[in-house]
Amino acid sequence: MTRIGYVGLGAMGGGMARNLLRKGCDLTVFDMRSNVVDDFVSLGARAAGSAADLAAQVEIVFTSLPGAAEVREVYLGEDGIVAALSQGSLAVDMSTIPPAVSQEVAAAARQAGSSFLDAPVARTKQAAADGTLAIMVGGSDEDFERARPVLELMGTSISHVGPVGSGEIAKLVNNAVLMANILAVSEGLMLGRLLGVDTATLARVLTEGSADSFALRNHVIGSVLPNVFGEGRFPLLYAIKDIDYFTRAAQSVDLVSPQLTQMAEFYNSALGKGLDHEYFPIAVTVLDEMNNSSIVGSDKRSDNL
């Protein structure tokens, strides 16, 4: 059985690691929060004393970290993963970071005699726990095939996008389009509300037509209309981080993207309003403020105007 390690046991990483344990994997874990590691040990995982300690014990290391700074530190910093990897071992980063950072880590891993894949994920926290994620992978064909059996335990849609960094490009585009879709749907529902159409009814009608989408069903109907946000899921602060990475990538090739530029401005306008750690669709409350009305929580109240 392949010895697997997982570093970063947050909302997504924790779900993926639990899924691997449930499916019988030989799993060693590390997180800066010792109580979280203890919980995984109680489920059958082994505990490592550091990321480097973990990397020295396993054949494939998976990481799920908040952003670029954390990835650089965990992989390239003192007592980092790259220096501890055994010859021929493989590291797979499932964080959402700029492609250039993935390429930087991959170069260091190659120099150390090991391999690296970027493999960010899409879909929900529940999908991480269920093993039904969409995973976008960047790296060599050989490394992808080596990681594929484990990735298929985590996701139902595994795409090899191209060389290292390609998975991150796909993820940044995915997130930018998703966030723009949430905003577009919310603006449409707001128009319907202001013109006297019941918001929940209109949302259902959209699911039955060509405007149907994952964003509509999962984020607007699933969170915005019932006013279900809270902490513990992908927060607005992280969404802004991903938007910033997308914006930098767009600027690097002088991309003209009027819709996504306006989307970025809208989401950034939600910062500093006490919402930063709430589930990211809560940014729609800014649209409510702009229109002196509300679609947030509309299926919990009468929409009669």
C-alpha cells in the first residue's frame, strides 16, 4: 500500500484526508493545530511532528494550504517539505496559488530528485468529504499517472490540464467565472424582486431554463436565498485572494476582461464590512445595500412588495 501524507487539515484538506482514511489509505498527517492532528489519529492516521518529518516518511505528500506564502514556507522554508523528500518521491499541492509559485516549487523539487504536481480542487466542502471533487492537475504525464489512483479516491472529475502551473490556471479561471456567475444571477434576481416577482420562484424558473448553473443551485439557492453563510467554509477573504491571483495573471498577459474586472471590483468592495471570514457568497449583501432591497434571506420571508 502506498504511504500517503497530508499536510493542512482545514475545511478542504481535512475533508480530503478523512475521505482517504475512510477508504483505507495508509495516511500520515500534519497540521499546525495539534488538536486537529489528534482527531485524525483517533480515526486511524499517524501523526508527524512537522511537514518535513511527514515528507521523510511517505511516498506521496499532499498539501492543502491557504495561499502562496504558506506554500512557499511549507515547501521551501526551513524544515520544509522539499529538503525532506526522499529521492523519487512525489508532492502534490492542492492549494489555490499563482502558477508561478507552483513552478518555483516544482523546480526546487526536481533539483532535490523528487517530483511535483499542482492539483487544485473545485466544488464544495461536502464534495471533499465525499470524494467527489473536480481536480485540475498540472505536471508531467508520468507524475500524473503516478498520482491518479489516489486522486481518483478524492474526485470524480480528474483533468490533466498540462505542465506544472496549468492546474492553477484552470482553477483561477474556474473561480473567477464562478464568482462572476453568482453576481450575474444575483443581479437578475434583484431585478425580478424590484419588479414584483417572487425571488425564490424566479430562482426555480432559472434552474429550469438555459440560465441554470452550479453557481445558481449551490451558492445562490443554497446560501444567498436562505441566508446561510457563517464560518467554516470558503471565506470571503480567501475568495478575494483568488480574485487577486486571477487579476495578476490577467495583467501578466495584458488580458482585456471587462466583466471579470468589474466582478473583482465588486467583491473587493465587500471587504472590511465585517464579512471577511463569512462564506464568500455573502458579498451579495453589498448588492442588496446598493439597491436598498434584499434578495439575501428571501426564501425565509414574504417577497410581496
